Amino acid sequence: MTAKKKRPLMDHDPLEWVESEKEDSVSTEVAEEASSELVVDAPSVMENELNQIILEEREKLERVSELQEIFLQALEKNEDITVDASAVKAIDAAALQLLVLLFQKAVKQGLAVTIVEPSESFKEAAALLGLSNLFVL
């Protein structure tokens, strides 16, 4: 019997862009690549002209690399960021971890990140991970 080899969910580490301050130049390169390749189709996570990121109903591990690209683009604008979490019905720890990293990176740039209209599901998931205070829910 030959066993099938499991394929990894992702071919890269989506969180490598926030590992250290000295890697900011690498982060910039990743962001430039992401902005040149990103095509966002409705109704996926979207970023509008007001630097508002709109989360989908299901934010799971499979979408972390897409979220990373969108967050990097928002940070490149060097403007405060608003995250609309009103539609979220399910969000996992990977997506919440990426939001934490967005907050950390924004603070380093002197920017604010605000979560608006968080759904009950978003609030519950954030509370389970002890993130309610960070997200000011």
C-alpha cells in the first residue's frame, strides 16, 4: 500500500512579515509583491477607499494568506485602519492572531486600528482568546 502524501494548507508562513523590526525591508518587499498580485473578488475581504477592511462571515485558516495581503496593503497607506467585523459568524485563532499582528504593526507605524460593529461571534472568539481588551470590545 502506498500512502498519499498530505499537502500543506499553505506553502509559506503568512506571519513571517512581523517577526522583527530588522526585517522591515523584507516586509516591504512582501507587501509590494502582494499589492501587485492581489485581486479581490466580491464578496471576499475587501478594503475600500476609507482604509476600511470588511471581514467575511467565515474567517478561517484557509484565508489567512489573503487577509495578510490585505492587511499589508492597508498598512502601506500609512492611515488609520477600520475593520468591519459585523458579518463575522465564525473566526478562528489564526485569523484573530493575524488581527493582533495588524494591531502591533500599526502601533509601530503610529497608526490606530479600530474594530467596528463586531458581531457576537467575533466578540465570543476574541473573549475566548483573551483579546477583548486589545480589540476594545
